[in-house]
Amino acid sequence: MSDDERDHERADEARADAVTVEWRGRDLALVPPRALAGLDDAALLRALLGARAASLGARLRPDRRGGCLRFRPSDFAEVKAALLAAGSRPVRVAFDERPALPFTPRPTLEPRPYQEEALITWRAAGSRGVVILPTGAGKTFLGALAIADVGLWTLVVVPTIDLLGQWRRALGEALGAPATAIGVFGGGDHEIAPITIITYESAQLRPDVLRHFGLLVFDECHHLPAPTYRQIAEGAYTPLRLGLSATPERADQEHLALERLIGPEVYRRHPQELAAARYLADYTVERLAVTLSDADRARYEADRATYRGFVARRHLVIASPEDFQRKVLWASARDPEARAAMLAWRESRALALNAPAKLTLLEEIFARHRDERVLVFSEYNQLVAEVSERFAIPQITHRTAAEERRLILEGFRSGRFTKLVTGRVLNEGVDIPDCGVAVIVSGNATRREYIQRLGRVLRPKATRATLYELVTEGTTEEDVAQRRKGQARSRP
């Protein structure tokens, strides 16, 4: 027998005596050594996991055909630690747990003190957790710092196609990375590189991509707890994870799942703190009141009476948006009275949010900031179109084609026009040119949307930024404006 043959034989014997962890489709498999092959499930778990068999056993399921135990990739670190602690057999992992980058990433900029603090606290938490920074505070650069810190193949997961190119450019500049080291996966591209930027949608549809990477970075990580997207976190083996968001909190409380999917919140800074330290622009929030006409006021009160009457007669408690959805919106599909209440609620809301007097006030704001870039947000695309037509300014909604949107944003950036109106589509996931003035003509009650829109004017600048809120007096919009600042409880 040759030396090579003896080496192969010894390797086969070592594998036969070891517990092997390997990929089986979307799952990881725990393949027991031959000596344990005849044990029943309970005995096998005790032999492999020792004291952790009881707590971890429910996460492993037998695969009779494969002669193994399957488990979710996200449980890999815990299962491996239990195997090593038990010490009954050598542990062989059939894939690279820490795939190193083929180049040495070196940040090209000095981190700001709060970015350095965030990195240190994330590293102290085992390179696992969520960092919360306002829009404009440099979350992308923090992602670059994390990549440089661990030096591993990294998958950055983003919510929109626009962000694929933005992250690619930003990481290339921040890390001095060769062009071939950064790829994008989504929007028609299918590149897998040492640093890959992928959309949530693509990552969920292609779980095989996840097995290449030793670090996961989730941009706008409040998207991750969605029922389909959480499969991304569950389908990845690496425990090294960084979540980034300006406002991770969700109305459905599913943000609580982020600790399991990514890790605990490890660092948070608020816009006021960073503005006071001059890392973001100093800013003013001005609330401007408008009133309904007598005719619109009468319609508004009648609609509110219809809605409140329904709630009172049915003895409903509407303490959250989820209560409204379940007890009114869903009920309206089969209950005529609930439908009438839902339509009355919708009409009263539209009257408050689209009050004609807001356009007069908007004209005054445009005149006051004639030579400045002004970004206008509206909850309703109908009002977006009306503002665009009345003031002859560009508009961007979800219906705007990608190329048209790109040209409009380029024109806004270059100063070819200084006013732009939009709906929710520019709240996040789009690189908007810096501007000093934003106007919320109407919005919803979520704090996330408020912080995102405020963030559009917070990039550092010599002048003071201004956010205007146009609020219709004596309507539920006053309550909405308070709730999005976290100053009142939610009541539809």
C-alpha cells in the first residue's frame, strides 16, 4: 500500500469515528459515527450532546433515509458547542466556518467616535447584534468597519434594488476593495463574490447562497422579521451578524424577534444626540396648523360619528392598528355595518390628510425657501399628483419607472430643479440628494416613517435643517402627529 493510500485510509477511519456536520439541502445534518449508528434517537442524542440533549433535542429531527439528524443552520453554533462540550467524539465540520477574505480590508476613512463605540460594543457581544443609528449617521460605513474587523466573506442583505449599487460603491470606497471582490445578487445580477450584496427577496429565494459567508449584515433590519424573510436568518449557519436600522421597532411587535434572528440591541444613538455633537445637521421641527372648510368639517364630523357609533354599539376596544385591522377592516368583508364604518373612517382620514388649505401653506413654504432644495412627502399618491401639477414640480411614486426616477433624482441633486414631491417610496432604500428642507404634508403614525423623513435633511451642513409638519386641527391627524413622535398611544 502506498503512502497516499495509507493517508486516505487513516482519513476515512478518522471520519468514521467523528461526528460530521454537513449540508443537506436547506438544512445542516449531524451524521453520527458508525459506532453509534444502531442507537435509538434518545440514546443517540445523549451520546452526542451529553447534558445539552434535553434542551437541544427538540431542534434536531431524525432523517431515516440519510441516517442523520437534521437541524436549522441558525442553530449550528449552539449544536457544535454542545458536541464539543460533550467530548464523546471528534467533531468534523464539512464546510469552511470562517471563510477568509482574499484581500486585507483597510478602512479608508477614520471612524467617528460613535461608530467606533458601536463597533466595540458589537464585537464585545460576540460580533452579533443590532446597531441603531439615524439616517445620515453612516450605517453603511459601520458595516464596512464590521467587515474589516472580522475579515470574512460577507453577505449584505438590503431591501431594494437601488441599494445594491449604493452599497457596492460605498464598500468599494470604504475598504479599498478590488472591484472583483464585491458582487451583487438581485435585479438580474447573480454574482457571488467575497463581499456580496443581495436583496431580501433574492436571499429568501436562494438559500444556497447563504452557506458561503461568515458574516451577515442586514441593512434596514426591521424587514427581517417578516414571515418569509426570517427564513434568511434561520437558513444561515454563521453566528456573526450585524443588524442596521434607524428605527427597528415594528407596530406588530415582531421586532422582538430580532434578538433571536440577529442578536440583541448593542448600540443606539438618537438624531438629537448626533446633531448636538455636530455629526448631523442641527434641525428644527415646525408644526403648522391648517383648518377644514365648514363643508369639509361637517363631512368629517359625520364620518367620525358613523365610525365611533359602530365601535360603541359593538363594544369594541381599538387600542392598536392591529385591533382596527382585525375588528373593523377584516370584519368589513362580511359585515355591512362594519363596511360602512370602515368607509367612514377612510373618508374622514382622507379629509384630514388632504385638506385643501395645506396646498396654500405649501405655497408659502416654497416661497420662503425659493432657492433651497425642498422634499415634500404625502401619504396619498393622489395628493402627490395634485402637488406636482399645481406647482409644476417632479413627482416620484411607486409607479415611477426606475430610469425616470434616476433622472429626477439626478436633476434634484444637480439643482436643475429644487422642489420634489413623493409618497412613501423614498422613505428608505434610496440615496436621496442632500436637502435642507422637508415637508410632511401628510403621513402615518409610525415613528419609523417620521425618523426616516427627518433623516433626509440631517446630513451635516453649515445651515440649519427644517422639517415642516402640516397638521389639520381638530382631527385625528393631530393624534397621528403625536404618535409618530412616540408621545401618545395608538388609537385609529
